[in-house]
Amino acid sequence: MNIFRFLGDMTHLISILILLLKIYATKSCSGISLKTQELYALVFLARYLDLFTDFISVYNSVMKVVFIASSLAIVWCMRRHRVVRRSYDKELDTFRHYFLVAACLALALLVQEKFTFLEVLWAFSIYLEAVAILPQLVLLQRSGNVDNLTGQYVFFLGAYRAFYILNWIYRYFTETHFSRWISCVSGLVQTALYADFFYYYFISWKNNSKLQLPA
Amino acid sequence: KEKPQGHDEL
């Protein structure tokens, strides 16, 4: 564990807490893409299958449970909660995310570290996480103005993988057998997808204005 | 440091 990875995990956790706060405090999920949340639930379920087989550390196991539980709770809330689900922008959240799932699964079958069930699903989860934010970014562009909590949620979500890139650079220089090129390439793509969001987020922060994404 | 078995990152 190094400071970059720890900061990355904490940033990721903060993004989830901000989303939970938004849904719980405002009893609304307007501006949030259910499809992105479903993709994240799939990412965590596919990646953390080793929860019961590979014990790494208490921290690792606890965080896996937190990520799986929170992502499922958010999907449940947006689908079933009688008050929250009424504020879901169903007509705006129209990204065909099943194509993302199919493409990532096909890629994972072609490119993975070892052609085993767990490794294919692990690579699938890495590829899927890289593109999972797309429905959310499309929804933000369509819904025009973005409320503060949603903007902060997406910002922290993008920042966490940037810390992981620093972690991979650090591990590359400090560990002999470190080769996580699947994670690195996907992580770079994932962070790059946030580039324009980060730009508009910075502009809104500098001008102290409302976050606006161009349609 | 040997590369840990499996994936040790979240």
C-alpha cells in the first residue's frame, strides 16, 4: 500500500459518500445516471469475486464489501425507493450501456492476464470501469446545469483513478515484478474521459459560477 | 518485492 493508492481509495470512498448524501439528504437522484450506477455495481461484483477466496488484508476486504454494498444500495434506491425513483431522469438517461457491457466482455475474452474465469471477469471489470462514467457524462450534458453534490461526486470519481495512475508509476519504480499494464491503460482512458469535465469544473470553480457542460 | 499473487488493488 502506498500513499497514492490510499488517497485514491479514500477519494473513491468520498465520491460514494457524496452520492449517498445527495440521495439521502435531498431524497432525489436527479442528474444521476442509473445506468452508470448499474455499471459500477457490475464492475464491483465482477472484480471482487475473490473476496472469499483471496484474503489480502482487512482493509482490502472491508473496502470491497463497502463498494459492493453501496453500489447495490444506490441502484436499489434509484429503482425501488418510492420517493427517490420519481426524480430519476428516465427520459434523459438513454445511453445504451448494454453495448458497453458486451464490448468490454468481448475485449476481456481477447485480452486478459490469464484465460481463467476470474481473470477474464477481472479484466472485464477493469475495462467496464473505464467507460462506466459515459452514461453519467452524457446525462450531465443533457440536463444542462449540474447541482453541486452531483458535480462533486463526478469530480471525486474522476480524481480517484488519477491517484491510481500515480500509484502505478510509484509501484513501477519501486517493485521488480510490477506489470499492471491492463489497469494502467484502462486507467489512463478512464481519467482521460473526465478531461473535459475537469476543465468545466475548474472553470466553474475559478469563476465561482454554476457548473455548466456545453450541450 | 515479489509481485503479490492475484490482484492486491481495489
